[in-house]
Amino acid sequence: MNITDIKNKTVGEIVTEDFSSTRIFKRFGIDFCCHGNTDLKTACKQQNVDIDTVISELQSPSGEQSGDSNIPFSSWPLDLLLDYVLKIHHRGIRTNGPALLSLLEKVKNVHGENHPELFELGNLLEESLHDLEEHLQKEENVLFPYLYRLYDVSLKHKSIEPMHCGTIRNPIRVMMMEHENEGIRYKHIIDLTHHFTTPQDGCTSYHLLMRDLEAFVDALFEHIHIENNIVFPRFEELEGESIINDGYK
């Protein structure tokens, strides 16, 4: 791919084609999930980073991460992507989130006096887990069941009734707004923790907290990327192609 093509691609498209590029975007602070529809040229300008440096890293063979996740999500069928989101990301949030809060409480009890930012971190994480649970419930109970049915009838070339809210674009818009809110919250967390840096006086538990928090955020951003940049656009396209049984397209 030539340099002009890369500059004009959105960061979401670049990540969809090669998920290992997230490592590079993460280092330069480029948002590939909530703002995945931003072209690379604009994204670099917003972060005040040199686009040629970013492109050089994207094209470098050393950027290919042995051992890093580079699952070809864009080639997966839509129902498998939904399965992955539910069984990996939804379960992961519900399992790892409370464990993270418990570890944070332990670290806060020991280091809170010298690091009062831990109290703000605790409030942010607790609020996030509450909001994320409501978000997951909406996906599991409202949006995803219809998406599964939409995909199934499309394979069988059958018709389907429109979603109760008229079109899947309406709940998808809500999901993306909530993704944006979480993206803002976790960018603040990244700044608050100085990119998950353990302070010099931090103990082993503090180091573990920063490691697990970074892994939690990475997983959340993968979750948002899969939905915003792959699942939602493809289902909106599929809805437009499907036969809606009351005449809607």
C-alpha cells in the first residue's frame, strides 16, 4: 500500500486490516476505537505527531508482533463476532472489573495517603463498571438478539420484521455514544496513571494493579473497535440489503 493510501485510510480501517497496528496507535495516543472513522492524517494532526513516523512504523516488519493478538476479525462471519464479544469481552468485563476494584482497594489502603489519585481512580472505575453493566445488558437483551436473527434470515434469504425501534441504527447510535463516554473516561484514567506507570514507592501489588488495569483498558478498546468499526457498519449494510416484511428496507 502506498503512503497516500495509508494517509487517507481511517485508523479503524487500518486496525481492521492489521490489528497489530493498535500497538503503534496506542504508543502515539491515536484513538482507533471510538474515533476509528478519523483518517490517519487528521488523527496524527490531532495528536501532534509526525504522520511519516507513524506510517514508517506501520510499514516496518518490526511492527509485526509475534505473540500479540492479530486475529483477522474482519474475515469472521457476523454471528461469530457477536459470540466473541459476548463470551470474551462481556464475560471479561464482569470477571476482571470486580477483581480490579478489589486490588485497587488493597493498593489504596497502603498507598492512598501518598497517592490520592488512587481515590479518583477508584471512583472512575466504579462508575465505569456500573455504566458498562447497563451497556452490556442493552446489547444482550435488546440489540444482539435481533442482530443474530437478522444474520440468520439473511443466510436463508428470508424476510424479517423491522426492529421494534424502526431500524438497528437507533440502538447502534446509543451504543456508540456510550462507547464514546467510556473512551473519554479511560483516556482520563490513562492520564491519571501516567500511562499505567507504577510510582517509585509502589509495591508489587501496585505494579500488578497497573498491569491489570492496562490489560482491562486494552480489552475494552478492542471491544469498542470490533463493534464500532466492524460489527455495526456491517449489520447496518446487511439491514439495508435484507427483505423487511412490512416493506421497510
